[in-house]
Amino acid sequence: MWFRKDKAPRAPRDPKTSASLGEGLFLKCDGCREALYLKEVERNLRVCPKCGFHFRLPAVERLKLLLGDGGGHALFTEVRPSDPLKFKDSKRYRDRLKESEAKTGRPDAILAAKGMIEDVPAIVAILDYAFMGGSMGSVVGEVLTRAAEQALLDRIPLVIVTASGGARMQEGILSLMQMGKVSAALARLGSARVPYVAILTDPTTGGVTASFAMLGDVTLAEPRALIGFAGPRVIEQTIRQTLPDGFQRAEFQQEHGFVDLVVPRAEMRATVANVLRLLQTG
């Protein structure tokens, strides 16, 4: 007679102590699919040491990359979002804002600071993809406009680092108005011959691409960054054609004149400093 001996029930596993071997220590590269030691990747500026794939970099780390460990002097931190439309989809917009602030430690998808890129004073504004996909709402538009106005007042260069899914739908037309608002501020900066450099990172799409991301005096991009308005899948479905390899990636955009130079992350600070020196003496 076959029988099975009942086993004593196991105690619930503590998620803090029951992680599988290696969990949190390794990650798989999206480029070469190799398993990488997380600490090694972090030491390498979140770039794969085997194939050079650029993982997304948190906004605070990118600020330190450009302005040094101090991160410069923070600007416009008092600007906070509101919910003018009382928007609600699967959850209330105000609840989404609270969740994103708890996750990132900042009130919206942007941070700005004034500091030195090597020996060049500059104002740097960085979109934070971790905050609602880096979406452009009223706060992003206001901070970018103030950053451009401050750069004009101080007559020092402006650097904007983009990483965004586009305009923020929860703010409706108010988010779309930011495209014109920021573009107008950058036009005033250009008229005064104050340099503006755009750095496009993965991904830069939607209304951000359609406005300030493409208005730089010089446009730089990180390797393999996705840069475009609509996504490749949407475009394929619309035109019913197969897109070429590498379509909308930084290298493709450089080849077709939308990007001036693709720059590895480790070389970005020195490259930006050199560009700003050239623009200021031009």
C-alpha cells in the first residue's frame, strides 16, 4: 500500500532573510545578457564592463557625474505639483504624486542645481525617469523655465539632461503648454548667445523630444539611448513597414543629423566641459 507521510507545516519565510543566493548581488545585462556583479557595475558608472551597455542612471548620480560629488547648489526646490484637474484614472493623481515622492525623495520629475562642470560654471537640470517616467508636467516646465532664466541672468551655460516618456497626461493641456513655455525661454537664452547643451539619455520620447530636447546649441547622447517622438512599435503599425536596425537609437540619430555626438558616460563630463568652453569662446 502506497502512503505518504505527512510533513509538519513549514514556518512562514521571512522575506528579509530568505532571499535566494545572489539576489541583489547580480543583475543581467540587457546588452550581452551576461550576469554582472552589481557592485562592479556601480563602480563603472552603471555601464556594463563586458559590452558597454549603459544602464539607466538615477538623477542624483547623474548630477554628481556632471557637477562632482557635492552636486552643486540645489535650485527651485520649493516648486511643487498640484492637481488642478482633480484627475483620476485607476487611482487619484494626487496619490500617484505621493507614491512617486516617497519612491524618489523629490516632489517631481526634475532636479536642478548650479555648480562647476570641471572649471566651467553652469546650471544643470536633470529629468528623473524614476518619477512617473520622467513625464513633463507643470513643475518640470516651471523649473526648466526658471533654470533658463537664471542662466540668462547669470550669463552661464545651461545643460539639460533628458529621460522621459513625454508629457504628463494627468495634467492635460497644462502639460502640453510646457513645450512652448520652455522653448520660448530657451529662445531668449539663444538670442543672448548663452550656451545651451542638451544631453539625451534613454529614453527621450514624446513631447520632450518635440520641444526642448532638440533645441540645444549642441546635442549629445549616451550610447544606444532611445530617442524619438512615437515608439518604434507604434511607427511600424502606422506605416506598415519594417524599421531598419537600430532605428531611433542614438547612433542612428547621429548618422541622420539629429544628434551631434554620442558620448560614453565616462567621458560625458569632460566632453560637456570642452563643448561649453568652445561655445563660450565662439
